[in-house]
Amino acid sequence: MDADSVDQIRKGIAEKYRKVAASPAGLFRYPTGAESARSLGYPPDLVAGIPATVQEHFVGVGNPFALGPIALGEAVLDLGCGTGFDALIAAQLVGPGGCVVGIDLSPEMLAVARAGRAGTGFAQVGFAQAQVEALPFPDAAFDVVLSNGVLNLVPDKPCAVREIFRVLRPGGRLQACDIGLVRLNCRCRGEEGLPRDPRGGRLFGGPVRGNGDLPDLWAHAGDVLRCPKARGLPGLTTPFAPTAGVHRRQLRPPRDPDHPRRPADDGKRQPRS
């Protein structure tokens, strides 16, 4: 993809999420807000610990926390954190001894996130403006990386994969929910007659097929912003079609026997503001 195409994609995303920061109403072809989060299996007690303004801006496609537990004291990176919903969920799970950093490209979304954090008193969470393809963190800085409907928007996915696995500690994990374009091959139906994930996630299509390798998985997932006409999609403000499916996957880099995983309380980093 050439630089002009990448720039066009990022400008389109920036414009859309500038609007989302004001209100997500009417900008997505799936439910949003606190009720959407609860329907995806987010624990009500953790949702209740998040300010109402952040809850109202929840636009996730799934629940990455359903893929594995987050432990006290762990370091968590939330990619494309938006207004901070998943980051504030993670902050409650890691506790005061942990660390959560949310990154996003949209200054408007980050402004909502920072205001929400101020209302919680969670000192262990911070937010920074950054790209997934160029993470401003040292190697092996995080135990967990979260992504909720973000990676399909990244123009250079192989670069994003390399960066994610660079910042993960040995034995860490990526917990991601994302959108892909696949054939309708699921018998169960959910909203608007579209298939529903039998594990509780909301689907807009059948599950994306992959062999467990993330680049291969994304080879089967559509970048809906890159080729909207080929997918029959109306444009950036509604980038989902009846063949777009939520796929949930947890991936772990291999453990290095010469460099065992550090304890969660060893070398903790302070979240960036």
C-alpha cells in the first residue's frame, strides 16, 4: 500500500472517530454503549466502575477479557483504546500494583478517556497518542495486549504484528476481537438475522478461518477501509457489511527458556499520561 493510500485511510479514521468522540449514535451497524458491553459478557460490577461518559462511548466489537484472565499486578497495553472503556476495565483487574496503558490516534477520543480516568482515581492507567505500527515502548514491556475492533483498521498489519510481539514479555498474550469478511457459514442467527457467535460474541458473519498464525488469520480478514467498493460497503462511516464477522483469538509468543517471564511486580513501568 502506498503512502497516499495509508494517509487517506488514517484521515478517514480520524474523521470518523472525531464524530464518535462527540457521540457514537448512528455511526455503527451494531449496538454501542453500556448495554452492548453487558450483552458481550462484561461483568456488570466492572462496568459500574467506569464513568457514564466512557460507558456511553463503548464501540467494541467483542469482549477480549473473555479470552483469558488478567491478573493482579500485570502490565496491560490496550491498542486503539478509544475513550478508555477496556483500559479502565483492565485497571480494575490489575489493581494498584499493575499498569495499564491505552494508545489511540484520535486526540478527541483520548480527551474523553483522560477525563474518564480522572473521575475514577485509577493511578495505574494512562493514555498516549501513538500508532500500533510504531509502539513507543521498550521490548518485553507488557504481559497482555488487548485489541477490540482495532487491528482491522491498521494499514500495515505485518508491522503491527511485529510491534505487538516485540512489546510482549515471553509468555505474554494478545487477546483480540476483530472484524473480518468471510462467507456466511454459521447456522445460528442473531441481530437482524445475522449469525451469532455460540460463545457469546456478536457476529456479523461466520467465524474467520485461520491456522492460529495471526498474519494468516488477517490474510482471511478483510480490511474494510482499504477496499470498500470491492466489499460492497457504503463508506467509512459504516464500514461493516452482512459478511463482516467478529473473531476472537488469544495468541502467545513462545517462552524463551533463557529469559523466563519476569514477575508482575518486577520492573513495573509507570503509565504514560
